Amino acid sequence: MRLTLASALLVAILKIRRQPFPREKALRAALIFGFFQFGINFPLLYLGEKEVPSGLAAVIFATIPLSSALLTRAFGLERLDAAKLSGAVVALVGVALIFVNQLHSDVHPLALLWVLLATWAACFGTIALKRGGGQSPIASNAVATAIGAVVCLAWSFVAREPHRLPTTAPEWLPILYLAVVGSVGGFVIFAWLVHRWAITRVSFISVVIPVLALALGAVVRHERISLISLVGSVVVLLGVTIGLRSRQERQPATEAG
């Protein structure tokens, strides 16, 4: 439902702005991006996090910069250098320190595998979007969320989930929030960054999010930050700093607006 609403909103924005839908190479890239990022990543993450604590899932997702560095090199999109690798490893260690208390959870290995595969699916989707060349991030996400919604619906039927529509405001608000802020806002910005930055640089967002969540928890919910979590946050920021010092690959001109 989140992806369907997001796609409808993005199509409406395209119509208002009179922007065309992706075609040929750009369309294929948007479809593959949607299939992996929304159709595979989301369901696998959902399956995994039914058992995997959120902290441990965050640590697994913190491997994305390292996976991105290796996969972009394999696809010939980026060079592999010491700054990328060391920055990714340092940031991963920092996230592990933040959630060190959750790393001893007794979790079924299959659930951990689902979360790990979700990270790889996200990486493949991002690579596909990059290889599609310059295109509007709004148009690419309109297509991606549509195909993602179809694939997620198929997952839902296979899992024999109930399909009762939400009827109350508390049920609708999270869906609307994720559709507008997450898919229309967050992923449009993400696609815009992918077209302008190296993928590995953009991937460091995955390790910054836990630090932001920690800070918001302290400010909004007055949660107490342990010393080890504070140290982990500093290590994450150090890793991001090292990773961003990597030489930026020359980016192709884009048409995105």
C-alpha cells in the first residue's frame, strides 16, 4: 500500500511538472531498481526483522558501504581504493559498538541471511539505477515504486497474509508517513544523489542513520546514551570521513530536474 500510494503521488507530480516517463535504457534501469530495492529488499528485511533485533539488523545493513565498494568495482563503475575500504570497515565497527548489547541475541541463522540478502538486493538496485544514466529521480521512482508494489503484493499472497484495508487513523498514519516521507521524499533524494555521487559515497548513509537515531532518541525521548554507544558514534563519523576522502569518480552529466 505504501508503494502504491507513493507511485500514484509521483505520477501526479510528473503530470503537474510535465515530465516524461523513463524510456529504453532509463526505463530498464528504473524497473530493475524497483524490483531489487522495493520488491526484494523490503520483503526480505521484513522477514528477517521478525526475529532479528533492530540493532543487529542495523549492523548488518552497515555492511552496505563495503558491499557497494566491492560490487561497483566488479561492475566497472568505480575504482577500489584504501579510503573506501578502510572507511567502510571503520564505520561498520562503529555501528557494532553502538548496538553491542544486541549482538548476543539468539537468532536463527536464516533470519540473519534474509537481512544480509536484503542489503545485497539494495546494492544491486542502486547499481542498476546508476547504470541507467541521467534521468529524473521523480520519474525513476514513479516506475520503481510501481513495480515494487506489484512484487510485494505477490510476496504477500505467497505468504498468505490477510488483505484487510486500514480503517482507522492510527492504521493509516504510518502508511501515509512512509509513502510521503520515505518513498516520495527519501528515495527521490536518494536517486538524485546516486546520479551525482559515487555509489559508495551515497551508501555511507546506511551507517549514519543509526547515529541520527541515537541522537533523536536522546533529544526527543530523553534516552540515556551509554559511553560505548557514544564512542561507536564517533567511530562511525570517523569512518564516514575516511570514506568520503576517497577520490570522487567523474560523474556523467544528468538530465534530472
